[in-house]
Amino acid sequence: MPAEKPNNPIWDAAPEDLLPRRETGVDRERVSERVSGKVVLVTGAAGSVGSELCRQIADFRPRLLVGFDQAETPLFYLERELAGKFPSLAFEPRIGSITRADDVNAAMEQHRPAVVFHAAAYKHVSMMERDAFAAVENNIFGTWQFALASAAYGVEYFVLISTDKVVRPASVMGVTKRIAELSMRALQKKKNGTRFIAVRFGNVIGSSGSVVSLFMEQIAAGGPVTVTHPEMRRYFMTASEAGQLVLESLALGKGGEIFVLDMGEPVKIVDLARKLIHLSGLQREQDIKIEFSGARPGEKLFEELNLQDEHLAPTAHLRIRSFRQPVQLGRARIETYLRALRQAAKSRDRARLTQLFEHLIPDYCPALNLPHVLSPSRQGMSFNAVQRPATQSGLSVPVPQMTVTNLT
């Protein structure tokens, strides 16, 4: 018989209660210099991170805040919320897709933003394993299109919301976001022009579709609570922390950096499940069982925050670090890869897509189930990301040698 919803504070608790640490805070003076009185555009504004960004940006009194998203209903509710909390805020909800050039250019032409926060992305790992072409179109080409438009329209700062899953990626989501980082940074000029910044962080606790939301639904239904693997660990942060990190990164950024929040120690997912069961006033095993379902394609046991060739540097903020890569692909080479990716996506050639991923991101280790999807050098091998050993390149197998001419 399903357990009844207990009369317990956990059901009304904030996500912050599950992460007992101080929030980072922001340098209000520096953020104000780059936001106050300016036009700011947020893509993915209706999502968990995008909407939190809008709330925090509103507090700095921009001249105009543009919320760009293709999700009509949540954007409608965000507009209502902001109107109630910030009556003097000029907020413009803008329906559009980052993958449609007309939508992007029309928004840029009309509003001429000084700052763009690019939060729009496909983020669910297992879904993107099944629909890699959608991930390529949205995460890579959507980012490239908005970054190009930002440079063309004289945007001062472009901030990409990235993920810890880009480090030695085992998933389509991770590798497409990594390519988005590289593509954006290829547009960075040494002098003048738009300043491109990326911000990496872990899972946003309590966000739509997050593991916490799933666990709470399973507890309310009487269980079982499903955890993929007993050793699965993730970095977590709250939406509020994420917004603060992004704003602080904007204040710190000079162009070309990748910023990362010190999120403490990674959390065991099974421990999080146990804590939620306990806080719900229930007994593990007696009232609610925990079952292990097995790691899914694209999942790793734990995530990392930086690559081996990214050198950690402190910043003016105690809990924010900056990574810089010594080697960066130029725009011409990135565009060559993007043309090849576009052709593979257009022809729905998954094997070719994987081959291009492997060549552009040598430490990409796809966790795909179907041998025909893998490039020839990897067929018949196991690519369970939770078991692969780390090497200097992040791979446990050789990478096929190809030249740029093979990619066009």
C-alpha cells in the first residue's frame, strides 16, 4: 500500500536545505557596472537556471530584460512572476528558437543587448543519447548561431551556461556542450569585440526533471526509490547558487575564461535518496525501498570539473575558480568541423556523427549500446563509462587518425 504523504517539513522545504553550505554571494558593485541600465537577454529564460537568472538580474535594474525561449507557457508564468516581484522592471518575453536564424537575428536587431546569457540547451543525458541529432542542432548550432549574432551585433559579454559533463564526456549531451564551449571560444578576439565566457557547474538540485524531484515523486507514491548505481556521485548546487556564480563570472570575466564554482565534495546519489526518505518521516527498507537500476548509456560514476590541460587559477571570489586552456581551435578549423557535423546531422548518419565527435574531442568515450553506431575502431569494445580507466588523453583506446580534409 503506498505510503501517505507525511506531515513533515521536507515537503515544504527548499532545495537549499539539502545542501548545508553558505551561498557564494556576488560583488554587487561589479555586477551592477555590467548589468544596470543595460539591455540584457537570457536564452532558455523559462528553464530552471534561465528563470533564476532573470530573477537575479531583475534586482540589478537593467534597462530592459529580454526572456528568450520557445516554451510559451512557462515564459508566460515567468512574466507574471517578475511583474509581481519587480513592478518597475521592463521585461520583454520573446518567443523564439535558438536554432532558427530569423528568430535570433530579429531579437538581436530589435533589442540590441549588451549582455547575453545563453542558458538554452538540451540537458537530459539519456534523452540525448537517443536523439543525438537534436542535441547537435540545439547545443552546438544553436550556441554557434547566438554567439555569431552576438559578435555581429556588438554584444559586450556573452556568457555560456555549461556543465561538468563536458570533462572527458561519455554522453552526447556532454560532448555537444564541450563543442559549444570550443566554438564560442574560437570567436574570442584578443582585442575589442564581444567577450565570451563559459560557466561550468554540476546538477541543479530541485530543478525541473532533477533527481531530487524524481525521488520526491517516488517517495510520495510509496516507492521504490530508484538509484542507478550505489557509487554514483554528482556535484550539486542550488538554482540560486548557479545564478550567483553566473553573475559573478560576468563581473570577473575578461574573455576566454571558463569559471567553476567550488561546490564542495560530490554527493552520493544513494545518500541523497536516504536523506530524503529520512526527512520525509519514513524508514528506509521498512517504508520505502531503494532499488538499483544500473547506469544508463552516457552516465559516468562521477563527474570532473576540469581537463588535464586546463590550469586552475584563483579569482577575486573565494569560491570561484578559473580555467584556461593553452591550446584553442581557431575559427576556420571550428567552421570546418561544424560543416561536417551539419552534413552528418542532415543525413542522419549517427556513425559519422560519432566519428566526428571522437576526432574533435579525443577524450570523448561514447557509452552507446549499438555497435553499428560506433566508429570502426571502437566496434566490439566496451565503452561503459563507469569502468573506463583514465589516461592522459582520457581514452582507454586509440583515436582514429584523420585529417581535416577527411571531414569536409
